[in-house]
Amino acid sequence: MLPIILLLLGSSDVFLLPNDAVEVKIWRQEDLSGWYTIDADTSINIPLLGKISIKDIAIDSLHELLVTKFQNYYADIFVDINFYYRINIFGEVKAPGYYYVKSEDNLINLLAQSGGPTERGDLGKIRVVNLGSERQINFEKVLKSGENLDSLDLRPGDVVIVARRFMPAFQEWSVLFSLGTLILQIYIATKG
């Protein structure tokens, strides 16, 4: 009997939410392998296994559950399971929207997927909001110091907001004020 390969990702206190995803790769079983999105009722529908409620099941336990269920059908099976969080990113990034990041990925991967910050983006003031809680991240400081790298971790349900730097916004206003002053001077010159 061949051994089962378990690739466990995540921790015991992380739960998948609707719209997160599970990627199942089963050696020599392409028809069972695939990408499966968590439904609104916090269940997942996988061929052969059917619909499985995953509410209140941490991702490490979910991994074990799926492998055990596949073992009911195949004695010798090699299973690789990856968990993906759907994370929304807004603000001053080149391609805001939602992205799927692997459970072991962090803010660095999300920023890369979204095209990085715009020229106005302030990486010193990133907000991560999740179910009523909020944390501020000084991304530049964390990368320069190499400390607090765990603050870059992402969790299911996170919404990332990259703030706009003050000076570019101030410069835009100063251009508008200058333009307004020029228009006023032309108006006064034509009336006088």
C-alpha cells in the first residue's frame, strides 16, 4: 500500500468563508482534481464526495476530512490540497478588486497581484479591515526592518485599503488653485 501524502497548510484557528476556494489535486485522477469555491451556505461541492458543510471546520481539520473521505473510495491516493482566500484590495493600487491568495501568501503577494501601488499610493498607511476589526500596517517599515513580518499575513474576509499619499493630493489641489487663479486673472483682464 502506497503512503498518503498530506500537504497541510494553515492553522487550526482559520476558517474558510463563502467565496474562498479549495484546490484539490489528486494524482492520476484529473476528473476529481479541480478548483472548488465555497458556497454561500459555507459548503463545498466536490465530485464523488458531494456537498460537504465546512462551517466551523478549521482548514487543517478540513484537509484531514477531505483526505479521509477520498480514502473511502481509493486505498492508495496522493492528495494535495491548497486553500485560497478571496481578498479585496482597494485604494491606490493599479488594479483594485478581489484576488485569490493561497493561505500561506501574504500582503506582498496580494500587492503584486494587484499591480502594486499607484504613484500616489502610500505603503506606509495600509489598512486591513475584517469583521469589525482594523489594523494599520506600515508596509515600508516592516520590509525595511524585517521585523513583524507576521503583520503582513492575510486571513479570510480581509479587505485591504492602500491610502493615498498626502503630497500628491496636495499637489493636485495646488494645480487646481493655480488654474483657478489663472482663470480669475484672465476674467479680470478681459473685464477691465
